[in-house]
Amino acid sequence: MEIQTEFVVRAPIERVWTYLLDVHRVARCVPGAELTEVVDERTWKGKTNVKVGPVALSFAGTVVIQERDDAAHRVVLKAQGMEQRGKGAASALATSRLERVEEGTKVFLDTDLTITGAVAQYGRGMIADVSQRMTKDFAQCLEAGIESEAGSAADVSSAAAAPVRGLRLSLWVLWRAIVRFVRRIAGRRPD
């Protein structure tokens, strides 16, 4: 499944690039994620927890930098993880690139996501919705962390994203599913 997202951070491109390459800072901004091991400067291990309604999933996996172009502000990451209770697996090839814009820096994130096992039964729409929500939370945390560092040398741990869970996310995903359903029906009706 292809997921394309973009967001703007109100900070200069070099500051955003430096921040994005610091795995400890970025891990704090990934909802539900925890960095468990730094293998080397290109490889990390971690885990992430996601809870949507009654479904709770915990993935453990590895992230590797496959490509990095500092001049073009582009990085390609390969992530692979297994659900800890055997409910499935996920792999992703994520390409991030930055572009200067009037407001600061635009971040483009293109992800080719493959999910297998029980997790895949939730369907493309729900997975895309949860991913969109996680990206929004990531962008807000990233911007808050960069702005906090720009304003002072204070610890940015207060900007860390909360784990993905709860009634609020479940209701939001349900609402998105209803909107998609209504759009499909409305699109099939004759004028």
C-alpha cells in the first residue's frame, strides 16, 4: 500500500534535516514508539504499540538507512517488524525529502507499506487513516521539538508523542470509514 503525506515545519531546512537524522529525537515523535538499541549509525531496533478500539498490537523490528543524500535532503529507510503475539508482520520502505518553502520546510514522506497476517484484515482504509493520524501527530511533535530547541536548550521530551490508542482515535477512524462509505454510495448514484 502506498501512503503519501506531506507537512510543513516552520524552521529552516538545515535544522529540520539535522533533527530528522537524529534517531533519538525522531523516536520520541513516533506515536507509541520506543528505541531499544542502536546497532550502528545506520541501523536501529525498536518497538511500537498501537491500540485502536479493542485491538492492541505491539511490533518489534529494525530500521536501516538504505540511502542518504545530504545535498538533496533525501533519505530512504527500510523498516521490518513482527507483531509480538504472532498476529502478523509489517515492512515499509519510507522515502523522506525536504524542500524549502516560504513558511519554512516542507517534508514529503512516501511510504510503501506491506502488512501481513491478522493486522491486514483491517483493510486499506483503516490502515491509511491510522497512518495519516500518526503522521499528523509526528509532524506536530517534530515541529514542537525543533521550535523548542531553537528557542532554548531545554529538553524536548515534553514534546514526545503519546502512544496511539484510545477512544478518540477509534472514533476518528470510524468517522473516516463512514465518510468513505458515504462518498462511495454518493458516487454511484445517477445525477
